[in-house]
Amino acid sequence: IAVKLLENQLLFSKIIRTIGSVLPPGVTLGTLDYSAEDEVLTLNVNGADQRLITTAFENISSSQEKTDNLFTKADLLKIDCNSLEGGCTGSIVVLLNKNSEFYLINNALKEKGQN
């Protein structure tokens, strides 16, 4: 049971830093929603305009080397722009790579192998 629990534990501090490294200037990460059942993350990002949100999606979906293969697939769900408040929000869904170092058990096994 302990191994099963650890298999689904993510290292969110590493995930957030990694996502932040590929976001373009002017885009911020609003919230992260995780579905353990589907192994997907929904990234809600904020930016001044639709172009910035689209660039964020393109960076996330095409930056496998920069994101240490964190994701196997990314989809842009929606972009909402509000002219009254200014700025846009976007929802990007990413399928997590089950073999990545972002899972606690994979990271622990890698560290153990290096020692």
C-alpha cells in the first residue's frame, strides 16, 4: 500500500519551478489542479493578452527538454479575455509522464541509484 501511495505523490515544488522556466515574460501561473486518477495537471495561466497565453501553451507543449520530460501531451482548453478587467486567462491540460523524476518514488529511486 505504501508503494502505491508513493507512486502518486508528486514533487510540486519541482513542477512549479519547471513550468515557470518555460512561461514567457508577462505570463504567471495562477493555479494548478491535479487529477491523480487521470494523471493530468490543469495549469491556469494569466497574461495581458491572448498572444501571451498562446505562447505559454506553445512553450509548454514543445519544451520537453526544458521541462525534463514532465509532460507527454499538452492541450489548450480555453482562453478567456475580459476587456473590463484587462488581461486573459488560459487553461492548459498536460498529461504527466509517469516515468519522470517529478514523482516522489521515481526521484527517490534515482537518488538511491546515484549514491
